[in-house]
Amino acid sequence: MTGVAAVPAAAVDPDAARRQAKQILGERRFRPEHVPRPFAGVLRWLGRQLEPIGRALAPVGRFFETPAGLAVLAVGIAAATTVVAFVIASRRSARATARRGTGARANAREDPAALEQAADEAEASGDYSTAVRLRFRAGLLRLDRAGAIRLGPSLTAGQVARRLALDEFDDVAREFESVAYGAHDAGRDAAAAARRGWTRVLTAVGER
């Protein structure tokens, strides 16, 4: 049987084999990569400085692992949540108050008598839609000053109608909305009806 002849053990020099193995293992592919760590020294120093603090806080951490500690932690979280909710609600309330104050100051600067005069002038010039709009604004201001409504930027005619529950107001509000939000231009009769309608509304409110 033909085969490869074995190399006698005596033919291998142990010292030469060790040197060859050391040379092979010393090649770059057999050495671990050393990634530069520029902050390693700083991090080690910081770790040494914080170590006493960690030892001091260790009993606290162990306390919060107990049932009593967990109860205290839960109460603290609930209290913090309550405080945050209170702060958020306070800020929202302050913003709402500021908006109401701004609206009240704007309303105070508007003169319903001047608006009614401007409505009369618009009506005389044939601009009946503008007359209806101006008279409606003047009427709302008079209702606000009479204490019948609280006029604000978000107040709608529907809300005023529900507050007053007056057929007279429903009539003038219906005409105003058809002019302000629809494709309807007011005519002479509509402008005159708005003027008479607001007289009836304010009279009815004053009699309450």
C-alpha cells in the first residue's frame, strides 16, 4: 500500500518549532485591535470621584427595594404628578384670563353708538350689508354692557340666542348670518328690519 512516509519525530527541532509558532502568532492578524480611548483617563478619574457618592447612596437604593420604600416612591410620584397637573392647569387658566381680559379691553374701546352711526351712514349710502353687520356688532356690545351676555371672540350668534331665548333676537341673528356667512346681499328692507329688530331686542332685555 503506497502512502506518505511519516516524518520521524527526531527530525523536528522543538526550539525551531516554538520560534516559528511565536513568529506566526506575533503577526498583526493574531493581535487584538486597540481602539483609541481619549477619554478613558477622564472616565476613570470621574468614576473614582463618584465612587464615595455611590457608596453613600447605596443604603437609599436598598431602602427603595423594600415594600416601605416602594410605598414612599409611589407617594412621591403621585405628588409630583399632582404638582405638574396643577402647574399646567394654572398656566392654562392664566392664559384664558388674559384672553378674556384682552377681549374685554377691545370691547370697551368699541362704542356701540359710533357703530350705529356708521351703520346709518352705510345704509344711507346703499351699503345695506355693511349696515346689517355694524348694527349687529353694536347690538351685541349693548347686550354685553347690559349684563345679558358676556361678549368674547368665540361667542356665536347661536350661543347668544340660547342665552336670551328671544324671538326678536332670533330674527335679527338669522338675517345677520345670511348676510355674513351666506351669498346673500342685504337690501333696503333687510337693513331697516335689522334696525327695528335691535330696538325690540334691547327693549325686551331691558324689561327683564
